[in-house]
Amino acid sequence: MAPKVIVVGGGIGGLCLAHALRGAGVAVRVYERDRDPDDPVRGYRIHVNQMGSRSLRQCLPAPLWEAFLATAGHPGPGFRFQDERLRELLFVEEALMSGGSTAPADVHHAASRAALRRLLLAGLDGVVRFGKVFERYETEPDGRVTARFSDGTSATGDLLVGADGANSAVRRQYLPGPGRVVTDAVGFGARLPLTEATRKWVPAGFQAGLNLVLPSRGCAMFTASFTGRRQALGYQGAERLDRDLAPYGLDLASLTDDLEDYVLLAVIAHRRAIPPGAAGLDGEGLKSLVAGMTPGWHPGVRRMVAEADPATVQLMPFKTSTPVPAWPTTAVTLLGDAVHSMPPVMGFGANVAMRDAALLSSVIAAVHRGEDTLTSAVRSYEKEMLDYGFGAVRTAGRMTDLLIAGSPLVRNVAKGWLRACAVAGPLKRMSFGTRWTDETRQEPERVAARLG
């Protein structure tokens, strides 16, 4: 059987799936509601962990994977935990986070959303259809499924994949009920440009690497650096890469045009700490609100908030998916945030979506090769995806609860544990050695074929 796959949603997960299916020879079409592929992508950098790196390598053709490596900044030497006066509690080295491996697919990367989207759209001319607003699907008498769009068009295939994000219209029809709930957490996001001027005063530990500022009470702050532009401008082998990218209509210079090095600042607080009307504040107003929530913090951290670009400041109530029990497998399935969206803490969302794409594409490829039936393959995907997907939801939820904990006792216990990890190597390895490493199943033959 040669299955035909319909993907609703052209985000990270849907486009990764399309690349992987095309590489396996499977017929696929992606239907995206946005009308223009060149619409600017808003948002902050994406932390691609080991799970995401391995999945992305499996899904992408070799030139696009290398272009990703060329434009994604290295997130830094590791993850530093500090108190509000920048007294170090624990430092987790990159080598521990990556399991000691230095292979590109095993280490962490900081990716530009805009550059990643351009890479994921490259080579999919004729595969992605824009301006297609999904309305509903219908199951045909022969078991196939038809997706219907608001412009009156439709598409029929053997499998419909809902990859249309946290507000998924496919999910609303397929699994009606409360998909997401509002948590007690609210986040403030902002970007501080990393320029020659700001590098003179931004605390050194914040210019490269991941940081969590954890005071004894009140809000907490996460920061991450993005240095993709610096990485791309110094990339060795750019001339050869440009030749490899030519068939995709890309070159390294065009991918770096919109890149800017910066520090992402994310302040997470309990919603009871947010005054009424905060959602109506502009960027400067939101920065003033954060300044009032961080008295006594290190001057360098407060200055980073004060000098952040006001145009990039956002207020984001955190939402999370409710657990979903296994459902009877049909010709419709879900991927990414459409089924297991989670708070952005720890950056799991995009990485789990890429893992979904790698896993689903591999089981569909087996159907294409005649090694399995479509129903059996999708059932195995759903079983595994629900397990690790909602495992990530729970982990992100627990970390979110810690960051907004109002009890000084809870915070002090957490800080004591971090200090214990700092002095006890076995405890540190046990606690953090598997937190970011990954057991994503790989397909070595396919990866080797893609990488040439």
C-alpha cells in the first residue's frame, strides 16, 4: 500500500513530517492557513535539545540539516542556576546535558524561528498549500478521509494528520472537550540585543549559556543567549554549503539577513502577582511591572530588563493540555501542540513536535515499504507519542509550579537540593545526566542515506 498523507498545519512539526515523508517516497500535502509563506515569524529563539536535534536530522535532507547547524547558535557552556544576587547554586555542564557526545545531532542548539521556518519550507514547493483554512473532515465509505477547507476545496487521503497547533481545529472535531486549561503561571518575554555596547555590561554568564535566577520567593527568571548570526558569519565551508543549497533556492547570506544576536529574558510569576489591566500595558509598561517585581535583584539583571527592546516584550498566560486517554485508531491522528501542548518552561514543545514527526514518518515509511498496515502503524505511533508527549507535559508542569511557588520553604528546599548537586557529583549526574539526554529511536540507515 502506498499511503497518501494530508497534513493540516505548516508549523515546525507539520513541515518536518512533510520532509521526512517525501524523503521516504510517501505522497504528502500540507495545508496551511497563512496565505503568505514570507509572513514574518514572530517569537523568540527555539532551544533545540538532543531530542529535537536527532529528530530534525532524521527528517531533513542533508543540505538543510547542515544549514540548520550553520545558522543555529550554540546555547553555551551549560546551564547555570543562581539566586537573585547571582550567587551560583549549581552549574550543569553542556557535556553532562548531551551525555558526553559532541556529535551535532547530540548537542543542544539555539535556533532562530524565522531561519528555521525558511529551512523547513525549502524544497517543499508544490507540497505546501497556503491560504487553506481547515473547517472539518469527513470519513469516506472506503475508510479514507477528506479534509474540507473554507474556500470550498477539499483533499482526500489515507491519513489526516492534525498538526495545526494548540488551538487545533482538527482536534476540536476529533477529540471534542477541553483541550487546554489556563495554569497559574504568567510569563513576560523580552529580547535584549547583544551588541558591542551591551556586551560591555551584561554579566558574562548571561552572554553565552542558559541561566535560571531563583530567588527565595516571588518570580523567577530564565535567560538564554542566541548567537546564530555570529555562528553563521564564521561558518567554515560556507561556499560549499551555498552550492548544496542552490537547488533549494537558499544561500547562507539570505538565511542570516534577519538574524540578530540577543539574550532572551523570560520572567515567570504567579498570576496573582499580576495586577488587573496588565494585558493592556505596552512594552515599557510591562518592563516597569517586572522592575517592581524584582527589587533587590542584581543590578546587572535589572538593567537587562530595563534596556530590553520594548517592541519585543510580551505578556503570556501559560496554558497546558489536559491528559488524553488512548483513543481508537482511525484515519485521523494528531501531532505536536495539537495533542500535547505545554507551558514553554524547559522548551519542550517544539522538540516533542519534531520527535512526533520523526516517529510518525518512520512508521508510515514502513507501511510504504509493505512492512505494516496503516492502522497498525498509526496505533503504534499514538501509543508511544502519548507516553513521551504527556511525560513532557508533566515535567514542564512540575517545573512551572516550582518557578511560581509562593512558599519560601519550597524554594529553599529546591535551592538546597541544587547546592547538594553542586558538591556531590553522583547526585548531580543522577539528577541532570538524563534530564536533557534522549532515547529517541533513530533509523541509522535512513540517516546515513540522507547524509550521503
